[in-house]
Amino acid sequence: MNYDLFLEPEVHAAREQLPGNMRQRVRRTIAALAASPRLSDSAAMNTAGLELRYDVELRRIRMEHWRIVYAVCDAEQWVWVLTIRRRPPYGYDDLAAPPAPYSQILPSLSRVNSTGTHQS
């Protein structure tokens, strides 16, 4: 069963700035999250001190010097890609908290189909 996949607008901009080979790897990885939100190379993030819903999990995927940070909600079956960051240095203090219910996700988010193309 596929999850709905949403991308923050900054993810599109960050992806375009990546080197060509990394851009393709990131595109494929993000598209794969719809089918499997907990890829084998992903890790749960420490969310101590963050105000998150009990059913939302923050995760990251490490790809060389880059990190893809995303949220997963199994109850509503969505994945929300929050950012792509180069490391080091980096911090995640400025990330927005994932939204309340899926039905209230901000309209600024882009919906992506399983092939990685954008939908309105």
C-alpha cells in the first residue's frame, strides 16, 4: 500500500541545487518513500523537546554529505519530506512541525506521485 507523498517547497529548490548524480539518487529515494517510508538506510530522529503528534515519526536518510529529513504518519498514510540538508554543519531547529491531520496539510505542499512527478 502506497503512502501519499508531500514535499515542502524548499525541497524542490534544494534538489535542483544538487550535483547531477546526487539529484537523481535523491529523486529516486524520495519516490521510494511512498512505497516504503522506513527504508533500510533511514533512521528515526531524536525528537525529545519537539511538539509532535504521537503518531508522527521524524526520520532521516543519509546520502553521502546530504540528509533527507521527513515525517511519517502511519495512521493517515502520508510521508512529508521536510528538507534536504548538506552536512556538516547543520541543525534541524528551524523545521516546521508536521501538520495536524492529513486533510489539513498546507496547500503549499506539493503532492508527488510514485514516479516522482508533481501533482497539484
